[in-house]
Amino acid sequence: MMVPPPFEREAINRLALRYKLPTVYQDKALAVQDGGLMSYGAKMIDMWERSGPQYVDRILRGANPGDLPVEFSARFELVVNLKTARTIGLTVPSALLLRADEVIE
């Protein structure tokens, strides 16, 4: 999935707020802190920390890169921006807030 550059994310969030549209992203660092409503996705830092050293080590020890397994993240993160929810007139269910890893006030 392509990630829009920062200036496009800002424009997308501005337009979404103006027209009271919810926005959902895959990574909080990309846009939720800048006004997006929520994000749900794999913790990217965990994936980078796990994949880089492990794959490089295997390749340096002689493994064929094409034979290495594809690994998926086991940790996902849900972030909700309550300020954005209030701005667009949404009430976020308390059950969702309880499951959230982070709530931005």
C-alpha cells in the first residue's frame, strides 16, 4: 500500500474534517496524530526490528533470499483520536475506546 506524502495527508485530513468524514489509516504515525480519526495496523517498528536483523543474518549465512519465509506481524495497534471524533460529530463507543492501545485527547 502506498502511503501519501505528509503534505497530502494533511490536505486529506483538512478536507475530511471540513466535510465531517472519518479517516482510517494503517499507522498512527502517518496521520492520526495529525487529525485522522483512527488507525489500526501492525506496529511497524516491531516489524522493522524483527525482520531486518533476522533476514540479514540469514542471508549473510548463505540463505537464498527467495527461500526465506514471509512473516506477518503478531502485534497490531488501535489508535483513536477523540478530538477528531468530536470535531466531526461522532461518538466513539466505549467498548472501542477500551480496546484501543492509545487514545488521543
